[in-house]
Amino acid sequence: MQTRTPWLAALVAAGLLSASHGTAAITITDPGQGVYDFTANAMGLSGLTWVKGNVYDAVSDAKNQRHVYQLEIGVNPANGRVTKAAVTATHTLAAGFDLEGLAWCPSRGTFFIADEGQAPAGGYLREHTLPDGRLVRTLALPKVMTRTRANFSLESCTLGAGALWTANEEALAQESTRATARTGSLIRLQKFDQQLKPAGEWAYLTDSYGFESSLTTAERSGVADLLALPDGNLLVLERALGIGFIPSFRNRIYLVSCAGATDVSGIANLNGAAYKRVTKTLLWEKNLGSISTRNFEGIALGAALPLMGNSSYSVLLIADNGGGTQQHLYALVVNGVGVPKSGPAITHRRP
């Protein structure tokens, strides 16, 4: 595992250094807006995906509610800051229990949604149409990916460059342990190809949460979401609760490289096995404080921002508010995105 030293990571996060991956040099810059608050009657917005223009969709992780909310979010093309945000519609899905991540597929006109619950209630990756919420299909997960811990299953879903990705939030039941103050948690990045068939798994080690606080027993550190860029690069959003005596939420975004890493899809148990993990490079981090609604766990790629550079895109984080009407976004800009890979995103026809 290769990560940057703290001073190098700080330069990368500030946009003063880049992380090279293939031919692209990826950086993330923070426009300095901080948390953007808005009021909307929606509970637990956990995943976010851009549809078109100012239209986004967000999924709620409220247990057994099965709600997807349509949002209107304005982004200033000159600096990437949020200018407005509101919930404009509510849709109910035909299936779901603990929904966490979603991805819009324009070539199919459907949404892929990750369900974190354990089987038989949850633990699925499904395809739906909206606004009717119809279930199109349930994707076949590799058997190893179904052996999850309660509430630490499929937390993420992203689509880009002809591939669909998901991951377990923390280690599978037979592998590693959950993250501690000293060690991270071993998870699997699961890829699906254009025919929606499993196309490989790669091992990824999260960070530790850094501190055992006597004020809570809810410390954790795991993969909150993934973001596939149109050039094939993959970003990982890690979310940790712990950090210090007064527990706080820390988000980090890493660029992942699978170069030289082992496809572990044929390894049933990574404990004691011979393999190489992916490498990860820190692009951005932020400690967002101890307020429970600063639990940012969704990430979405928005529109291109040519006024900021011909390879810059809007990126938005969304927080799980745990209930109530206060909602929270965080605006970032990703730079150095390479030329989008050609061809339709997902070619398999709907049944």
C-alpha cells in the first residue's frame, strides 16, 4: 500500500501537486464554500447521482422506506460552488431495505441502487426505473460479496467509463476485522462490465479511525462511496468517526490504482492469502466536526466546468442527516480528468 506523507497529501489536497494515474493527473480543489445547508423534508440522504443540468437524484437510507428524491442543485460554473438546492420530487421504489448508493445510467434510462441490508432483506444491487420505481433486475453478486457484516455491506454504487462499481463498507464476515483506532478494514472493490457481469475484485485497505474515545462506542472507518470518472479513474470516499477525544467525522477522497494489484475474485478468503492490494493516493480530506448531521457519505460527479479548466468537473458530497429537514452539501472540483472513454456506458438491453 502506498500513501503520501502528510505534507505531500496536504499539497495534493490544496491542488499544488497532482496524483498521476495513467495519462491523467488528477487533483481535487476545494472552492472554500464549506458546508452548504438547505431545508427539505427528506430523511437520510446517503447517495447522490447527477442526471442532467441542475437535476440530481439522492437515495434515502431510512430503513424500509425505499425513497429516491429528485433534487435541483445549482453550481456556479466559474468556481464550482453551490448556488441553490431543493428537493423537487419524491419517488418510491418497488424493492429495497437499507438503500445507500445510486448511479444514473443515461444509455439505459435507469438507476442502479446498492442495498446495504443483509439477505434476505437486503444486500443487493438492483436496477430501477424512475419515477415509477419499477424493479428491472437484481444483479448477480459473486457469492463472496454476500458474506457481509450487519450494516457494513454494500454502501456504494457508481458508473463510469463502461463499468459499474460497488464495495462493502467494511470487511466481509470471513475477512480482516472492522476498522480500529490502529488498523483499517479490508474491503473489496467490485466491478461489473458492460453486460452487467462481475468483472473483477480488488482489495482495498481503509484508514484507521485513529482514536478510542470514551464518549462513544460508534467509532468506524469505512468506504462510504465510490466515484468512477469518465476517463476510467476511480475515486474512493472514506468516512471515519472517531479521530479524537471528542469524536468527529473525517472524510477523505483517494485516487485508486489497480496497476499491479491482484484480481481477488477467485480468492474466497483473503486472510493468509497471497495477493497485492490496490494503491491509493490522498487527494482531499476534511474534518467536518462532531455534529451528527455532518456525516457526509455520498459523492457525485456533476457537470463539466470549462471555465475552471477543460478537464475540470463539479463534485458534490451529500450528508446523511439522520432525520429532520436540514440537508447538507459540500462542493469540490476534480481537475485533470482525461478524455472520456468511448462507447456507451452499459450496453446490455433491459429485459
